[in-house]
Amino acid sequence: MTDITIFYRLGLALGIGFIIGLQREHSYYDVNDTHPAGVRTFAISGLLGALLPFIGSLMGTQVLFFIGFILIGLLLMTAHFVSSQIKKDSTIGLTTSLSMLLVFLLGALCWYNRLLEACAIMVCLLSLLSFKEQIHSFAQKLSKEDILATIKFAVIAALVLPFLPNEFYGPKGLEVLNPFNIGLFVVFISGISFIGYVLVKVVGPGKGIGITGILGGIASSTALTLNLTQRSQGNGSYSGSLAMGVILSWSVMYLRLYIICSLLNPSLMSTLAVPMLVPMIPGLLYAGYLKYRESKVQKVNPATFTNPFELMPAIKFGLIFTVVLFIANAARVYFGNQGLLISSFVAGFADMDAIALSVIEMNSSNALPGKQVILAILFAGVANTLTKGSMVVLFGEKSMKRAIIPAMVLILSVTGGLIGLYW
């Protein structure tokens, strides 16, 4: 019997070539323009990429596939040479030719039933081809210093981090120091710099910093606070926007943590709604005020954002974070449930997630009532806000400090009021 999946795989290979071919043909707006391949050629290339290994499997050898790949490459080289001679232009791009070779390989992936991978690569290729102007515009905005810093970051992330030991060290019962996790945190802080820098370059400082703040709140509001605080030095004209991004990250952190806790223990969803969602309200309102205020300020020749990758401050913070994390875990070990609020407050200086997830787990095992869970999270929230606010006060630019202190006071006041309510 005929295997119907053969037709499905061949059809998908043909479809991928057809879609990429449509994009390539549409990219040539001049009717007199010559190009090596259009929609039909791309579709045939994709089909050949699947058909040749199919025939090879029947023959018991894949030599035919490699010969086909080489022949297509030679044909594209010839077409490129002829086109450059006709136009007397040696700068004609190779994008279409390389795309066609990739479509041929995607056809082979379809034949070997790697359909998801083939579709994912097709989407990536379409994105690279479709956003040509935006990608080139972004590349032109980068300086040599940005590129060198990116290379340094890539070396740290790809060559240094993987070789750090992924083991826990420390005194017995307090084995919490993991060099790999510390390195990962340093890379993560620098990675937030990259995301924020790209967004600022693409959509502008105001919108870019706001989006970065939201993403930072989802990932790590502490790391985001450190990063934007460092960015305020030498970028004083953007202090208001940077403060807005920091405050947004603080607010989004509460929402993210509430969702995580509710998923882990749905029975606490309604119980945690007020203590975990109310503290984010003043932050969002104040961030909105800063956004409105910044939109009214007319900047003349605003400062250009400086180099986004400053690894030494991130490394220093990683070491400080490790020390605080060790002290927080020591407090939890030695105080235990009897000193839950004390250990929650101390742990909150380093991270809210650890203590929140710990008390949720204790509640799930009936070892801790809901009221104690709420108070533990609120105490951790106070400490965490103090930590992040102190970063800005100690290391931020003066105008950023002035912008952040009112938000810090508002969030602490609301959190303190909730502690009094549930005490």
C-alpha cells in the first residue's frame, strides 16, 4: 500500500519553497530587475530537496542528493555571475541564492520527517527576508563600541559560563553557592541590557524603556533595577523614563508572582489577590504619571545611550547577591517556622520568589496557615522594595533618585498598611 505520509512530506517541501518564493519575488519591485529565482524556482527547489533523498532511499545511496545540492549551487553561481556582468555591478546581493539553497535543505528536512524544525526555520528565514530595512537600519545605528561589547558578552555567555562548575558549595546544611548559577545571573543581567538597548534603538527611548521594564518584571525586577540604574549614569536626560521602567518592573513582579503562586496552589488564588495585587497599583499609577510628565518635556539634543554591556558592575552585583542569598538561607535554616517573618524579611532582601514559593509549598502540606503565608510574602515584599530602592538611591543619577523615591514610599506605605490589616 502507498504510504500517504510520503505525499504529505513532499507537499510540505513544495509549500515551503512556494511561500519563500512568494516573498522573494515580491521583494523585486522593478519589472526590469533580474533575479536568479522566483516563486516557481523556489517551489521546485524545495520539492527537489525532498524528492532526491526519497529516490536515494530507493537506490540505497544519498549520492544523488549531494550531487543535486552541488548542481543547484553551481547554477546559482552562474546566474549571479551573468547578472553582475549584465548590470556591470559586482555588489549584487547573494540573499536570494542562499535562501534557495536553504529551501533545498528544508525540503530534505521534510523528507526525513523533521516537519516542525523545517517550519520553524522557514519562519525565521521569512522574518530575516521580510524585515530587511529594519535590520539594516538597526545595524547602521550601532557603533563599533557596541559591536565590540556584544562580542565580549558573547564570549562570556558562550565560552566562560558553560565551564563554570554546576555544583552547590557551602557549610553543611547551607550548600547554596553555585558558581554556574552566579555566572548565569551575571549573564542574565547583561542580557537584559541587550534587550533594553535593542528596544531603545528600534522604538525609541520612551517606549523601549517601558517595554524593557515590563519584560524585566516578568524575568527579574532586581536585575532590571540594577541595569537601568547603571544606565542612568551618563544618560541623565532619560532619568524619568528609566525610573518609569524600574517602577513598571516592580509592579509587574507582583502580578507575575501572584500568577505563579495561584497556579501552584489554586486554593489560595482569592486569598492572595488583595495582598499581592494591591501593592502594584500605586506603582502603575506613578509610572503612568512619569510617562505623562516625560511626554510633556521637550528634549533638545538628548544624550545618546552609552555602551549597553558593562560586565564588571554586573559581576560585582552577582557577588553581592550571592552573599545576601547565603545570609537569607542561613536565616531560614536557623530561625525555621518560629521566626518565619524574620527569615522572610531577610530572604526578601535577595529575592521574593524563593520565600514566596517556599511558604506556598508549606501551605500545600498544611504546615502553614494562609494568614502566615500572606504576612511572609508582605514582609519579603517590604525588604525587596527596600533593596531595589536602595540600589537607585546609592548608584542612580540624581534626577532618577528624585523620581524613584516617591514610588518607593507609596509602595512601602501600601504594603505596610496591608501588614497592619492582616496582622
